[in-house]
Amino acid sequence: MDTPWGPLASLDPDNRDLAFQILQSDKHQLLEGLVVENTFDQLVLPLTKATPQRFVPLDVATVVAHSDADGRRFIFVWSQNPNAVTGLRRYLMALSRLGDVYLVTYSGTTFMAQHRPQGLKSSDIKPLHDLLRRLTGNSPSISEVDLIVRDRDRQMTAFWGYLNTTYPGRKLWDNVVLFRLLINHGIQPFFSAVWNLDRICLFDGKLWMLEVKHKFPFVSNQRLVFGLNDGELSLMNELQRVDVQTLHALIVKPVWSKDVGSMYLHSDLTMREHAAVIGLVMNRDRIDRLTSSRSGSSPRHTVLTGRGRLSYKTIPAVDFTVLGAFSDGSQKLSANLATLLEGGALPAVTDDLLRSYRVQTSTN
């Protein structure tokens, strides 16, 4: 598989400068999102340790792609050690009800893929690019991310200030860089649009997707709301249809500005105390109501490439429940997360609560 930095097999997984070059080809918000996602993983770690039979994270990464030619949906599930993933076959079986499912592995030199309808092996393992050329009839074409959404200072802060030390040794390459290479240069070049699904887990025997975002609210019709793009909502709808539930979790920015990154979570105690952690179970009724509501159009910085616009729905802030402040720590937040997943009662978010968390600056 070719990349802009040479054949995948030739890339040095120990070269941190190369890792940064690869990651900085994405928008800065994506790197900051990696910080938030790793932070959320740490918040739920007590659940994994305290109730390992009840809360089981699946060590997989999932990419959903649509073919413009025939409307088919292809789903790629990457696992570095599929034989060790509890619940993997069940997850693959669920996804098989949505489209053609392929299990992706990494050979050490390139990505390989195997068709897995109903979770079962049905074909030989093939190099991913050979398979995609045959499936789509396309040659790979890479879409470059616009410089307007690639703030180098914020990229450097997220990478050298957090990712570089949080993932020591080969973990940075194995857990972060390879997945970006898989999406950007393994799968995306064959399709007009792809989406990746956030953390997948089993909780009390049910499949869940934990969708984690770092956002701030805005005002619509005199109330605070959060945006959810139509593509993400459509995926939540499809997953709900095959019994994969979705928790939409947000770490709410204390400063309500797109110009503020995520590093305050690990460098500023005052800001951490003002970062609310909230959640919303996307059940059938909620998804249906959002789907039937009117869509808005978001600015270009929200688009992966920094070009064009995205359609989105608005969710009233009061629909969410409060898990706590980020500074409350992982024990309390993970316990409240379990309560939310099991259908228990937690305090509702209010506009006044979010405004009380907000930190005013000269620019917001």
C-alpha cells in the first residue's frame, strides 16, 4: 500500500517525526479529538477494572463507506488481535445486517482484509487495496485536507504535548498512526465519504457505541443546543436498528470557542473544574424525532477536508444528563456512566448549569 511518505512497508514505526508528519496531514481538531478520546478511555477505566464481566471494551476500529456506483455499504472492522476480542463475532454479525463486512488485519507490512458475512470466514485473506480495486472498480484518489483547518501550533501541542508521551514506544504507531493510515490511505481513497465508529463495548451483554465529542453549545430559538451532523445521526439510526445502542457523550468546553483546543484537560485545573461531562442515550424515539427535524448547515471548519459544508441537527442541551465535571475524577464519572447505560436516573442538564460552567475570556 502506497502512502505520501512511501510504501507502508518502508515506514519506520519508531520515527516520531514521521508519525507527526502523518498525523498533521489531518485537521487539527482530529488530533485534539484523539486527546479527548484517550482521556475518555481513562475516565471509564475503573468500569473495566471493577466490573470486567459487565463492561467489556472491544479492541476494534470500524470504518463505514458507501459506494456511489451502486449504493452498497461496506464496513471494515480492524483488529490487531481478532482472536482475543470478546464479542467480536457478535459485533460482526450485527454489522452484517447493514452491509458487506470485512475484517481487516495488519500483516506488519500492509493491511489485509477478509469477507466476514454473519461473522463467519467466507473467503481468503487479500491485500486491502487489491480487494477494494475489485469491489469498487476505482483507483485510489486521496483528498488533501485544506490548510485552513490544519493549525500547526495546535497540532504540535496535541502531538508533542500529549500523544507523544501518552503512547510510549510502538504504542503510538500501533494504536494511533496505523488507524489514520488505514482510513486516509487504505479506505478513503476508494470512496467519496467514510465514517468511523467510536468506541464499541459490551455492557450488561448489550452492544454499545460510545460516541465521544469535545464541543460547546450555541443558542438556537433562545435555548442552548448542540449540533450533530446528519451523517452521524444516520449511522446511529442504522446501528440502533441492528441492536447496537449509542451513548452520545460530550466533554463541554469551558470556553465556548472553536479556537480553544483540548489540552487544558491536562494542564489547567481551573478549566478542568469547568468542563462538564454529559451524556445522552440515543434511543429509537430520540433518533426518530431528530431525523424528522429540520437540518442546518455548518461552516467549512467542521468538514473533514475543510471544504464544503455539513448538514446537522440540533439537540437541546436539556436532553442530556450530567455525569459530572471532568475534575470529579474517573471513579465518580465512570460510576455515573454505568448508571446512564443501565437506564438509571441522573440530574438533567440545564442551560443555567452550562452557563455557570462557562469561562469568559476576552475572545468569547
